Amino acid sequence: MNKKPTYRLNDSLTSLSIAIVSVTVRLTFRGAESYAYVYLYENYHFVDLPWNHPSTWYMAALGVDFCYYWMHRAAHEVHILWAQHQVHHSSEEFNMVVTLRHSVLHGWCGFIFYLPLAFAIPPAHFVTHQQFNLIFQFWVHTEVVKTLGPLEWIFNTPNHHRVHHGSNFYCLDKNYGGVLIIWDRIFGTFANPAPNEEIIYGLVVNQPSFNLLRLETFYTIYAYEKMNSMASWRYKLAAIFYGPSWQPNRPRLGAEEDIVKVGPREKYYVKLPMWCNAYIIIHFCLVIYIFQEFVILHAQMNPMTATCFICYIIGSLTVIGLLFDNSQYAANCELIRCGLLVFAIQVGVLTIEKKNVFGFCELFFGVSSFLWILKSFNVLQISTPDKNA
């Protein structure tokens, strides 16, 4: 067992923020990703598997995990898919909170790989085992568990998944398995951890930030710029659908000499005063409460109210990221955010039945606005970046 701490407040809240935004967006299009699967099964499935027979459950489990392997592999080997999946790899830590760090487009980019199962596997079995598959992967994001002995030959374990998240050269494009590691062994993408080399987490070309909008978009912008820089349409399409390291007249996944070699590096860290961290924690807890209310009540909300809730959640978490980054825009953005929220509550745009809660929020955001007015007059200070994690 290893008791080395792997959680940092800024990194962990960033992972949770990305997860909250992802779920918020998915709720808006609830069920849309599963519609194609249900349609294919109802109209084109060629075999009727019995609901309560063990073979159906085994086939569903193996089928989902097999499709997950290829979906996950494509997310690393197809540039436009990597532009979304890289969000999950953007943390410089490796812990269970990182499990939740997924792009808002993650589901939309991956569901097509599961559609072949619709010709045989009933939708209920597919949905159930897809969730089991994701739940299993939660625990493999840890540095606490070192090895599971003989089980390492069959199952994906923390020991295997640490390699997958590494940006070291030998770690790249390895260990894609969800529950089972056998697919990597069969298809030649398996790697054991190097015994004398520390695994470096984060992206190969690291763009560290705690701003969730930057983490969600910066690589898509880079992929577009790479495509736009190509001289011909053949190369433009290759820049989108070949590997992230591809260059003209090179192999599909890029040549070894074109891949950046990552060595030991300091983790990105910004030291904030205690009052600022406490302020962020309180506001983050309030975002979680509002998010919970949105999850429960969104189906009953009119479009304007739902939009206001979504804007509050995404806007608040974005500003929290700016605060963690100590961005030059953070103080002004937070002052504007708090002022707009007081206004929205007063005019009744942002409201639920629990009037006392919004009465408290109005007072709380008013006090928060006053704090950032003090900051604008340099009464309160925020520290500068500190590279020592």
C-alpha cells in the first residue's frame, strides 16, 4: 500500500466541475444517445436472447467491454476524438476524482462504437452492463493499490491503468481495456509499468489550467489549426482522422521521432490565500446544491429558467477555475457573476419553490460582491503562481 497523497483542492474541484458540466449538458439531451441503439434493436436485431439466461448476461458483459476497448482506442488514435478525450487525461494527478473528468462531448463521440451490439443484445442489458463497466473503472484510478497478482493477467487494474494515464513514451497508446485487460494483450497494446521510471501524468504537450472551458476547448482549437495549416484536402482530412502525432508523409499514428519525449516536470500549482480557498469551497458547495435542484426539477422547468440554471452552473464553475488559476480576469468576472445573480434573483428569472434558499443566496452573493469590490481597491490580495506543488 502507498500512502502518498494524490489529491489537491484545485485539481480535484476542477475534475468535479468538469463532471458537473458534463452531466448538466447530458440532461438537456437525455436519452438521445440511446435512441439509435433502441431503434436498431427494435427494427434489425437478428436473434432473440432470453432475458434471464446467464449466457445473455455474459455476452452483454463481454460485448460491452470489447466495444469499450475499440471506442477507447479510437479516442486515442483519431485526432478529433482525442481532442475530446484529452480532457480525461489533462490532470497531473491520478486519483479517483479524475475518473469523473470527461468532456461534454465524450458520450456523443463514443456511442457509435456500441451500435453493433444492437443487432443482438437487448437495450436493457446493454445499458446495465455499460454502467457496470464504467463503475468498475472508478476504482482503477488510484496509486494506493500496487498489484493484484495473478488477476493482473485478466482484469484491468490500477497497475495497468496508471500506465495508460502516463505521458512517458512507453505509456502512450497502451492499456485501453475497461474491465478486462485481455483485449490489450490480444491486440498488442499492452504494457507493464517500467520498474525504474516514474510515471508522469498529464498530457504530453501539457497545457495546465484549472479553467474547465480552456480544458474543454484548447485542444479542439489546436486540431482545427493543424487541419487549417495543411496544404491539401487529403492532408486536412488526415490531420483530423489520423493520430494526434501524425505529420505529412508519416505513418498514420506518427513517427517515433515526432513524438515529444516527456521527462520529470513540476506540477502546475497556484498558491492562494486561505480566505480565497475557503471562499471557493463555499461557492462550489452552493453550485452543487443548485445543480442538485436542477437535476431534480429540470423536467418541470420552462426553457428560460432551465437556461438560467445551466448558465449559472457553467458560469460559476468557470469563474472558480479562473480563481484557481489566479487569472487577471478572475476578480472582475466574479464581481460580475455575483452581481448578475443578485439581479436574476430579484427579478425572478432564477427561482425555485424554496424561496428562503434564494433569499439566503441573494444576501450571500451581495456580500461576495462586496468582497470583490474590496479586491478591486487592493484591500484583499490573491497570491501569485507558485510552482511548488
